[in-house]
Amino acid sequence: MNRILNARLRGRPGLFSIAWADGRITAVQPQADTLPLPPGADDVLDAGGHLVIPPFVEPHIHLDAALTAGEPNWNLSGTLFEGIERWAERKALVTPADTKDRAHRSIRMLAEHGIQHVRSHVDVTEPGLGTLQAMLEVREEARDLVDLQIVAFPQEGIESFANGRALMSEAVAMGADVVGGIPHFENTRDQGVSSLHFLMDLAERHGRLVDVHCDETDDPNSRFLEVLAEIARVKGMGAQVTASHTTAMGSYDNAYCFKLFRLLKQAGLNFISCPTESIHLQGRFDSYPKRRGLTRVPELDRAGLNVCFAQDSIVDPWYPLGNGNILRILDAGLHICHMLGYDDLQRALDFVTDHGARALALGERYGIEVGRPANLLLLSADSDYDLLRTQGQALVSVRHGRVIMRRRVGDVLWG
């Protein structure tokens, strides 16, 4: 296949044809009307007036922990902290072969749903860093399906874990693409602040992106986001820095948030919300009313900050469900965040496409433009709104000009 006819593109009126050669887009041309398929044209796909978009982006997932829920024990409290305890138990059983097998199975789930760009956090609080080495190998082995960014993630802390700083430095030297952190899990606030300075300096020295699990708690006094934002502002690194979760923002009072948003806009950070996992893990210490446990997604978005949705987990100690379908996450996120207004629905796919691409700093490696990689999805609807309303899906996934996934929407038969 080297061409798509009768495609709709987001934000552009009318129909288009898209052509590619040698894995890159060579033409994006308006059509005056619907075109018939040429006879015997096996290399042409008829979009039928449906949307063609760049691939979905999964900006925050933990592939090293995927498919481990209940092994050896289930997270019975449903809290973030018991999830970390259960993972510590499972981590003792991990082997490189086990890690790679589960990661590859999970990547196939993601690719099946049209995701081609993935950022995975990998726990590096492990002497020897065998899991990280396994995931670096997966990054190369899975290139036909996805582009995989690896985050060096200190699940049990940098300052409060033995040799945490050395392990982070070694992980970057081994080839991790992104420097991570978890300041709210450090033993003290001082350690949390110190960990942020360390990881930002490490990323700056080595030219790495940053993605920090930041304030993933309902505690309104957990305020490491302001520290991360100020360091990023001073260093001029905001576009390379992502604050993931920031669920404590849902518990901050409005007076503090008014001041905080001024700093966030100056710093220009990216934000990632994981709505299904956050609403499952957070609010666990509330009776009623129960907090939703999410960051202020609509407020961040309307302030002009880049915010996107992610899955976080597939069947692991923190979240027992998941199947790789990011449209399920988008649907849940829009509901939970009260974002079903007309304007939100018209641009809903931004949160799982362009915004994620920006957080991952994909630049000209992403988008339907001449000269860019021929990475495309044909969807089962003609608009963002209709895709959500019908709970639609990706029908065809093209990667570097080659079809890697195709599905047929089943017909309903009435008796």
C-alpha cells in the first residue's frame, strides 16, 4: 500500500488523498470529490470519508510491571502505597526473560489499538539494573511496532534508596532516554527537593528529557510541583520536562493554585494525567465526599499548558485492568474531568495524539505532513465527536508505509 483516498483530516475541511514512498509522506492533496478506487489497486486504501490521523501516543506506562497483578499477592487496599509494596514482592521474582515477554505482549496490545509512540517508566531501584537492560533490548526489538522511550524511574526513591543516585547515573549511561523521579515518596520533604535538583542536573548534563511522578497523592501539602517548575524555569528546560500525575493539585485550595499557575505558565511544563488509574488509587483515605483524585486537567488545558492522557498500567499491582486501548482512557478522562462540552468534544483526540507527541518531543517525526514518516491511522468515524460517541476504534495502522494492523468493524445482524 502506498496511498489513501477519501480521507478526512482533523482541522481541515473536505477530503484528501495521502501518498508515501520509502516510508515517508510524499503528498497530502485535497480532493474535489469522492474518488473511486482504481481497478485492481491493491496498493490503495479507501478511507471512505473517515478520519486519518497520526498514530496514538501512549506517554506514560510501566511495561516492566505489566501483566503481574496478583503475583504473588493482590493489592487489596487499592492504594498507591500497597501497590509499591506488592511490586517489591514481584520484583524479587523478575528475570530478564520474564520482563521481555510481558513487555512484548503489552506492546502488541498497544499496537493493536493504533499506538505507535510509547514512553515507559522502568524501575531502576534494582542493583545490577537487569530489568533496565532487558527493556533497552525491547526498545530495539519492538521498533517495527512502536517507538519506545525509556524512563529511568526510581520507584523507591533516589535519596531514600541505597545507592539511588549512582543507580540513576548508571541508568542514564546505559541509554535511558528520560530521567524520572518520585519526590513525594522520598522519606522527607528535604530529600524530595534534593532528588529534584539531582535529577534535573543529571538530565541537563546528559541532554535527556525529564518525566517526574510528581505529587501522586491526595495530600494538599505535597507541593513538589512548584519546586520542579521553578528549577525548570531557571534552567530554561520547561519544554523538555513533564510532570506526571500531580493528583495533589485536585486537593490544593484555589488561592494557592492561582499563584501556582502563574509559575507553571512561566516554566512551560508538560503534564500527563492517568485518569482511570488515578481515580482507582486516589481518594482511598476519604469517606464522603470522596475526591476524584485527578489533577486539574481542564484548568491546565485552558491555561495553555500541554496536558495529555495516558494509561499508566496494564494489569499490574496498581491497576488490575487495562487492554492497551487508549480511547477507553480518553473516554473515561473526559467524563471524570467534566470535559464533555461542545468545544472539548470537537478536539478530544488532541489529548491522545498531538499533546502526547509534544510531551515526548517528537517534533517533525510526527504528523501528516510531506516529508514526515508515513505513520498513519484510519479510524472508524469521521470526527473526534463521532469516534467518542460510537466508541470507535483504529481500523488500519500504517507504520513507515507498511500496514501493521488491520481490523474490520463487525456488522450487527437483527433476528
